[in-house]
Amino acid sequence: MDTASTGQHRIGAGRGAPDSDRCPLVAPGFWDAASIRAALNDRHMGKVIAAYRAHPAHPRPISQAQMGRWVGITQGQLSRIENGPPIKYLDRLVQWATLLTIPADLLWFQLPGQASRAVPATIPATTPAAGPFRLVRITDAAGDEDPDLAAVRAFRSADQSLGGGHLYTAVIDYLHTDIAPRLFGGDQRGDARSLFTAAAGLTEMAGWMAHDAGHNRQADQHFRRALDLAVVGRDHHLHVHVLASLSHLSLHRRKPDAALGYAHDAEMALSRAGRNPELTARIYALQARAHAAQHQPGHAHRLLDQAARTLVAPAEPVTSPWASHFDQASLASDAARCLRTVGDLPGAARNAHRIIGLRPVGTRSHAFAQLTLAAILTAQGHPDHACVVATKVLDSISAMNSHQLTLQLHGLDHQLRPYLTNRLVGQFVDRLTAVIHERASMHRTAAIT
């Protein structure tokens, strides 16, 4: 009998055994242990992980090294997570909750796709089908002292499940109604430097939302404004982060020379701002993608190796909380793009699989990875398998307004056309065509003006 269908899961057997390549499945009563409950009540994910590893239900305790392998981090990094300050970033909290399969009703934050609940943030108040968003204030249950930073984290989390097409207007509204009066009016709460930094962080986020919605000209304008604001706010790591965003955007606009220029500027700026493994790895990955687009596979492979080595270096605190994290899944995403560009399809496929294993189901990055894998499988002559993988995407993105995601659907549709005599492919392409048409209507409804 399928254990999932009974609501019971085996521990220490089969693919979930502690020595396997993923977390063991656990029974519902697992979460009633006093050590688990105490860690959850403390709202400290590191303590939850430690209690999970030591739980008596496991045949033997799970080592930090084994747990680290499941998420692509070192034993030392996991030790710092378990014994250091609580994780504040929602994307990382969601990643751990998903990996450990913690029941949603036990969490102090909201998982993507869950019904609305009191979370420490400013979040959209309507569903995607309702059109443009308005914002509501939610009690800051986690005691986050900076409401602007809480808003950024909430936007960042919602973006993964809703897409930039839905959220762009909400971010712009926040900038106009919350930031601008304090920046240019008489409402001077807090020091001016931190306010310019908040404006930079939110303006950069608006750029990402515009890019995801398919409006790269507006995205470029937002990134350039964010760059100036970050300089005034003297947040040097955020300044580097925005330069990296401009490099990414240039790659999407098929301007590899400009992308490489921005990445080199970011590297020089980081040398003045102070060492940071995550930003350094991101810069190397962007340089690799630019060299790949310039048909320089040797440089691309070397830089990807540098990025991988840098990212597993001893972690240091990210100076700017406004810069989004660059983790193993982020690196795998850049590596998949890069290796696919230089024709290393097996390497690209391995990285796509890695993203699928690390990112939560129902998020845009998970869907991107599945479509990337489907495209690679098609290029390798396996259209049937590609259709099976891509079908899972069509089942999960109905509420996700992302023009970039739709572009990937168009690309897959084009790739599959030569295989239409295959019955499975023909059926899938019929459905894919209908989904693309529906998404075109969604993009028109939520168009940026």
C-alpha cells in the first residue's frame, strides 16, 4: 500500500533512510516530540533542524554532514544555522520547512500556496484572479523592527508563487505611498541613509517584477535608479547586487558584452565593499553566462567552478539584508543556463534536476527548472519524457503571472513541433497551446503601464 495515501510515512526504510539522498519520511506523531515543539515555539529553524536530526524515531541520529548533503551545504554551515541566530529570510525558512515536511499548521510563517494567515509582512490582499493587488498591513508577529525590510521579504516570497505580473503594481504602490512621502516629504522617520537604502531595495525589486512581467525597458530604468539610491544610502553590498541585476538583465536582452561589463563592475565594487561569498559566487556565475553567450566555453566552465568553490567557502554574514540570497539552487540555475548555451546538455540537465530537488513545488524557480529540463530532454531526442515533465508545470502555474515563464512555454512548444506525429506529444502540444493562449490574456489584464 502507498504509505502516502494512508497519511503514515515510514522512517529509516527505502529511499527515505538516513543514508539515502533525501530526508526520511516521518509519521504525523513525529512532530509531537517535546524537543520539536520547543524548537518550533522558539521560532528557530536551526533548533528545529537539530531536534529533527536527534529525534528518537530515526534508527540512528542523522549527522550534520548527512543533513548538509541533502541541501547542498557543508557541515560547518549547518552547525552555524543550528547554533547561531534564528533564520530571518522567508525563502530559507520555506526551503527548510519543505525539506523536512513540517506541517504548515505548526509553522510561524506562511508556505507558498497556503491560505493567508498572520505573517510578519505586507502582503497582497487579493487573489491573482482578482486582478491588480492592494496591500494590507499584517501584524508583525516576528517582531521585525524594519517594516520596509519585512515588505521586501514578503514581496520576494509572494513573487515566487504569484509572479511579477501580479506584484509589480503593488511594489510601485508601496514605493509611492510609503517610501516617497518619507523620502521627499516632511515625514522623516528614521535616518536618511537607511531610507535611501530601503528605496533602493524596493526599486530594485520593482525592476525584477517588471522584468518577470516582460517589460525590460522599465526594468532597466528601475535598476539604474536603484543603483543611484544605493550609492546615496551607502549600502555597498546592495550596490553590488544591483550591478549584478543589470548584468542578468543584459543577458536576457542578448547583450553579453554589456552583461560582462556590469559583472566586472560588480566584482570591482565588491573588492571595495568587503568579502562576501554569496555575491562573489553570483558575479562569477554571471561572468560565466556572459562568456558562454560569447561562445567561450572554456572561460564559462572555469568561472562556474570558481562560483561553486566560493559558495561552499566558510559563510560570512551578508552585510545588506536587502540583497537576496544566492544559494546552491541559484547557482544551479545559472549553471543550467550556461551549460545549455555551450551545448553541455548532460551538465545542464544535472543542474536542472538539482534545482527541482532544492526549490519548493509550486514556485516559479521550480517551474523554470522543470521547463529547462523538458527543453533539454527534447533536444536530446526524448520528447515523450519532456512532455511528462512539462505536464507537471502546466498543472502548477495557472495563477502565476510570469511573462518569462510564458516565454519558456513558447520555446518548448517550438521545440516539440517536429514531433507532432507522436500521439503523446500531439496531445500535450494541444494543451500547451491552450495554456499559452490563456496566459496571453492574463498578461494583457495585468499589463504594466
